[in-house]
Amino acid sequence: MKKILLLSDTHSYIDEKILTYVKQADEVWHAGDIGDLSVTDAIKKIKPLRAVYGNIDGTEARIEFPLHNRFMCDGVDVWITHIGGYPGKYNPSIRHEIYANPPKLFICGHSHILKVMPDKSTGLLHMNPGAAGKHGFQKVRTMLRFEIEGELIKNLEVIEFER
């Protein structure tokens, strides 16, 4: 079993509240718009990190992290990208691959809107953790945490912070 902390859209912001949850996880996944790499450096000092770069990320982040990160976590096929869209409205650049070879868990960021929803047409679970940073329109900063055990995704929790 792995405990996952999922965050996105930090926009160069990290604080002790976020790091408290990082310490409780087995792995941290970041769905892009990292901003300053001091954010990911702070996470990597504590726990293993999987991340992608987002549209605001510069050359350093684009060198260190991929645009798409697809991997297996226990028995779950995971795909993380920053601008992915939602079930029925996937980004045109990935739409074909989503339908031809869907992952079990599809994660994106970008919208700053927390959403977890199944895609009944593909059988995947879509997650967007919202925004953990202070930049943007969101009134509440959010992250997700959950567990992966074998092929199961379970014990999903929403973490909220005041902006």
C-alpha cells in the first residue's frame, strides 16, 4: 500500500502546512505549474516526488520534469499531465491516447478547481487536486490524498487550507 499526496498549481508557494502532509505520504505527485523549483526541491528532501511541468513553468522545470508522466503504482496505471481536460472534454492533444489506451487513474491540474470524477466511457478515474498555491482565483487552497493498494484506489481525502 502507498499513501499518495497529490497537489498542483503551487505557483512557487510552499509552506509548513503543505510539508506536514508531505511528511505523512509515501510519495508526492505534483500535476504542474510548480513555479520556482524550490517547491519541488523542498518536497524531494522529504519524500519521493513524481511531477510534470505546467504552462507557467520555465526551462529548468521543463528540463527536470516531463509534460506527461505515465507509470505504474502497484497495480494502477497512472497518467499525470498538467492540461488534460475532463471526461468527455479531454485536451485534443491527448484525446486519442486516452480513448485508445486509458489509464486507470488520470490526473491533471491547471484549472485550480478540485474535481474527482469517473469516466464511464473509459473506466478511468479522473482527479484534479485544485491549487495548493496562493496564486489564482480560488478561495480555498486544496490537495488530495489517497491510498493505492494493488489495483485499488481508496481512502480519498480532500485537504483544504484558507487562502
